[in-house]
Amino acid sequence: KNEVEQSPQNLTAQEGEFITINCSYSVGISALHWLQQHPGGGIVSLFMLSSGKKKHGRLIATINIQEKHSSLHITASHPRDSAVYICAVLTQGGSEKLVFGKGTKLTVNP
Amino acid sequence: NAGVTQTPKFRILKIGQSMTLQCAQDMNHNYMYWYRQDPGMGLKLIYYSVGAGITDKGEVPNGYNVSRSTTEDFPLRLELAAPSQTSVYFCASSPDLGTATNEKLFFGSGTQLSVL
């Protein structure tokens, strides 16, 4: 079983819809990243969370440390939001390392 | 505003050839990483460095070598290319990966490598 699981694997939405992408993890973490990878391949860091909630424009990320779960929400989705969204956790312990989920491919249709 | 610069963008190698993927960052970051991304899989850590002169293996280091002689540069060397090394390679950097809540990862644009 992967240490980081994302759902859904693929998501298709209509423009304007509210989007939720989920990330569950099975290890102790000190932080969690949400990343965005566009069709061209470049990866952009969206958020780093260690507790609570962060908001940037139409993007909202939440984390529940006790539940070992994080969500990324997109309000009023737009075709330009189409991308792969990747969750990565920073593990605790002697040598911190990032463990990545496989990503959620989001397609927003006009 | 260069950020993380990764070269080349594309490369085709023959089995047994060697090459170096270059990575440079101008943000004075201590942490630098090399990842590979295979189709349908999450990014896997190859090697990382927490500062000049310090490197360590990640999950999939076999077939690769790195060096970190300066804070800015973190090249990845493939000595004897094999088809299993066909992948997209990403370099990344971060000032620190402790519990600071505002630290982000910065990625290079990726190198698509094919070994035939």
C-alpha cells in the first residue's frame, strides 16, 4: 500500500463547478505539500501545510493531522485549472523525506 | 528571477552512454533534490543534498551519481544508461524542509530522457 493515496485518480468537471481532491497518508508527517503539474510538465508548488487551512485565490487547502487527511478545493473551476494535482508529505523521523502521491488528473471543460 | 534552471529539456541516449543533467538554483537554497517521474507513478527521489558537500541517497539511487560542490549546482550523472532510466527527471530546491509553514518547493522544468 502506498504511503500517500490520492482520490480520485481522474476528475472531469464543468466550468464553474466546485472541485475537491483528497489525499490520505499513513505515516507521521511534519508537513504536506500540494503541487500542480500542467500538461507541459512543469511543477508548481501551491501550498505547504502543517495544520489548519490555507487559501490562495480560488484554491483552498485543508489538513486534519489526526485523520491523516488533506483536501484541495477549487472554487468556480476554470479550464485553465486543468492539470495534475499532486500531494506530497514530508515524513517525520531521523531523515525527513518527501513521499509523493500519484496525482489526480483534473480536466475542466468549458 | 531564474529560480531552478534544469538542462537539457530533452535527450536521447543509447544504452551504455553516459550524461550529466545539470541543475542550478539562484535562491541560495540549502536543500536540493533529484526526482524521476515514470508514467502513472508518483515522483521518486533519486538523490538529495542538504548543503554544499553533503549528498545522500533517496529511494531509487542505483545507476546515478551526484555531487554538490557549490550551493547553486547539483548535477546528476548517469554513467551507463539503461532503458529502465527512461523517465522525466525533475530537479527541485527548497530553503529548508523543516516545519516552517511558508516554505515551498521550487522545481525545474524537467528533462525528458529516453534510453534506446
